[in-house]
Amino acid sequence: MGSVSLEEYFRTTFEDKLLVKMPEREDDHLTPATRLLEKRREMAEVEQALAAQKEEFQMKMESLQQRREELERKEYQLKESLLKFDKFLKENDSKRARAVKKAHDERDLKKTKVKEIGRLLEEKRELELTRDKLANKLSKHTIFHKYLEKVLETADEFHEIREIIARYDTLVATHEDLIEKDHENQEAVEAQRTRIHKFTEDKNNEILHYNNMLANLQTRLDKAQSAAVKWESVWTHIKNTAAKKTLLLGRIKMATHNLFMLVNRHLKQQQLVEDTTEQLSKIQVFIMDLTQITQEIKRAETLGTSVGGGSSS
């Protein structure tokens, strides 16, 4: 872009010089040599002007380059300053955050220490109360210590107070063991009594259940005996009825057989059939045939009678 501007600059300057340095001449009758010299002089002037303009432009370009470098240097310095300022801000923020966190931690630590101090003061107060109670208890138990000393003076089997205390602890432990064993025995007796009571109730319930079952079975036996008498009567009736039915069936079979024999004799057949059902079927067929023949004879007689009556008239 710098070369294009330079070319444009020279072109514009050259045109201006030509316009300025080449006025119109009134004398148009100069010789060619004179004109050539004039043109050379004008060209020299133009070249001199161009050189001056070029040197001026070069100086301006150098000045601009220096200004650009100065601006770049200042821009670099400004960037460095901005980076340093940003770093300073970040460090400042970090320091402020650490300071805030430290203050918060110190505040929490202070609260913890205050609570710890309060707890320790409370423990101190409780320990002082315990100390006072123990002191009062010790003061009250001093008479027992004196009493044990007197016992030690009168008793031959004990030589020190701790032996008396040990003997007392042994007796107390033995007494507690005896109480515990008595309590266990009482519980065992109570448990045994409970088991006996439950066993008695269970057996009584079982006896009652068996008595109920026995009563139910007796009732069922009575009903069964009554039903047996009833069914024996029914069975006797059935047997009597069966005998009558059997006798009637025999008579029916005999009558059917005789009737079948009469049909065979009438039809002049010697076919023997033992099944009563088949005999009845053949008898039925014979009766139907006989009925049909009888009906046809009656119809013929009726027709004959009606024809004879008509002819006589």
C-alpha cells in the first residue's frame, strides 16, 4: 500500500509541475534545437522537483516510521502495563480473598475458642461442685474411719482397716449373690408353677374336647342306628316289591311268549325268539298289519254297501 501511494504521489506531483512549469508561449516559431533545450530544461526542473518531493516524502515516511515504532513501543508498554495491572488486580483479589478467608477462619476459631472456654469453665464448675461434694462426703465419713480404727483396736483377726473393708465387700458380694440366686429360684418356681397351670389347663381343655367328641360320636351312633332300622325296613320293602315285580315280570314274559307263539302259529312260522323285547316287536308288527287289514276290509265293505244301495234305488 506504501508503493501505490508513492506512485500516486509522484504522478500527481509530476502533473502539477507540468501544469505550473509549462506556460503557453506566444512565440511558436522557435527552432527545434531551442525547443529541445527548453524541453530538457523543463525536464531537469521536473526531475529536480521530483527528487525534492521524493526526499521530502522519504523524510515524511521515516518520520511516520519513527512515529509508528514509537506508537508500537508505547502500545507494547501499555499492554505490559495493562498486564501488570491485571496481574496486580488478580494478586490483590487473591490477597483480599485470602485475607477474608483468614478473617473468617480467625472468627470461626475465636467462636470455637469461646465455646471451648465456656465448656472448660462449665467443667471447672462441675469439678468444683464434685470436689465440694466429695469434701462433704469425706467429712461425713470421718466418723466411720474413726469407728473402723476402734474396731481394729478391739478385733484380733484384723490388722489393717482395708482388711475390714475387704471382709465387708466379701460379705456384701455374698449377700448379693444369695439374693440373686433366691431371685432366680423364685423365677424358676414361678415358671414351673406357670407351666403346671398351663399343663393343667391344656389337659382340661383336651378332656373337654374328647368329651365333646364322644358326645358327637354317640349322637352319630344313635342316628346311624336309627337310620339302620329305617333302611332295614326299606330294604325289606324293596325285597318284597322286587319279588312282586319279579313275579309280574315272569307272568308278562310268559304271556308275551304265548302271544308270540300264537302269532307264529297264525303266520305259520317256526322261528324261535327268546328275547322278550324282540317278541314284543314282532307282536306289535303283527297287530299293526292285522289292524291295517281290518281297516281295509271295513273300508271295502263300506264301499260295497254304498254301491248296492245306489243300484237298488
